[in-house]
Amino acid sequence: MARPNDAAPVILAYAQLAGAMALVGANVGVAKLLAEALPIPLIACLRCALACLVLWPLARVLDGRVRPERATLGNLALQALFGTALYNAGLLAGLRLTSALEGGMVLASLPAVVALGSAVWLRERLPLRHWLAAALAAGGMAAITLARGGAAGEGSALGNALVFAAVCGEAIYVLLAKRLAGRLPVVTASLWMQTFSAAMLLPFALPGIGAMAALAAPDLTGLLVFHSLTASVLCLLLWYAGLRRVPAGVAGLFTGFLPATAAVVAVAVLGESFSVVHGMGFALMGGSLLLATWPRRRA
């Protein structure tokens, strides 16, 4: 029989993964407020730049002087490309063309895409219950999105395709992060990824640089700082730490917290009504996580 304390590190990893995705989902509302005053590329670039200013001294103190190998840097650059550039560009562009209902249902496929990618690309052997958990998570997120979307307008095949490209970008980021887990200290890995992200976003942010005058408002600056520290620092540290003890296929199930938390924020902050479909979605989501994380019996 496994001793009780044997499960503690895995439970902590589950909490770290859930917390990371919950922070990303909660920041959807913050990003919308920022987008009303600043261009999207400028927000993303400034967010990454501020994160670098925080992560650099932390990396020096906690990790010391670490020189990543060329292959490791290449992996981090790909994470920045797919997890920051492609995800944000695909999601924002897609939601301008399609309805919130259809775009959100496409986004709900993220846990299943990660599970499939971990089995095909990383050659992880996932038990049947993890495949069933991925299906439950996708169904739960679809139900939540259905309740949130309502009659949000007509969809678009191109818009849905762009949102699915964002899903694929985020799934590739998860798989790349798992491949890198343990090969580089967490803070240093986060610093390099944010540096690559800022460099990639800079050319797209420069045309809107004049809009930075709006940051003279303390409230807006505070939102940007909060957005950067939570979405680009804390969530990355939590995600990398959790991936050290959890297979990518299981970690992918926790990406369901992203749209789930976004839905909670929409109900609690924006005043959207909570319906029976919401309850069904959260029940499916909870069943998915229990099915995936419930400890197996050992002889």
C-alpha cells in the first residue's frame, strides 16, 4: 500500500496546474478591460516585458547563472511562438469573426487536444480513464460555453478555424513545456520564454506605441501590472512546477480551468446569470478531474 505522504507531491502538482490555468482564465476579464484602452499587441508585449523585469532578478537569486543549451533555448522559443503569439493571435482574430458560442465550444476542446498530443507526440500511454476524463472535460466546457454564449450571433467557419489554431498553439505549448520540465530551473525557463515572447511581439506592438499615453491613468497601469504578474509570472511558475510530477496528458485536463474560471468571472463580475447548463458543465468538469486524478489502488 502507498503511504499517505507519497501522494502529497502529486496533489501539490495538481493544485499548481489548476492554479495556473485558473489565473489565465481569470485574466480574460482583465485583458478585456485593458483592450478598451490599449492595442492588443501592445498589451501582450508590455506584459511580457514587465514579467522579464520581475523574473530576471528572481532567476539570479534562486537559480544563479544558468546557461541553457541551444536545444533548450530552441524549445523555449517554440513555446513562446505557439503559447503566446499563436494562441493570442488566433483566439482574438477568431472571436472577431465567429460567435462567442461557437468559438467557446472550439476552445473547450483544449483538454482533449492535449491528451491526444501527449499520446501521439510524447508517446505517453494514457489509461482509458484519462481519455474518458478528457471527453468529460470537453463536454463540460462546451456546456458552460453554451450557457454563456446564448444567442451571440452567427458563427463563421474561418473564425472557428482560427480559434482552433489557438487551441493547437496552446496544446503545443503544454507539450513543449512537459518535454522541457526538469531540464532547466523553473524561474530561468520562465524568464527565457517571456524574453522570446516580448521579442516576437515587439514588431506588432510598435505601430501602437503612441497609445502608451493612456498608462498615465493609475488604474490602467495597475491593471497592466496585475495582468503581467499573474498571467506571465505566477501562472508560468506554477505550471512548470506542476509539470515536473504530472504526465502531459493529465496536465492537459487542467487546461479546462481556463474557460471554467473565465465563466465564473463573467458570472461574478460581469453579472451574467448562472443557469442549469452552467451547473451541468461544472459537474462534468469536476467528474473529469476526479476521474483523472483519483489515486489508483496499489497492491
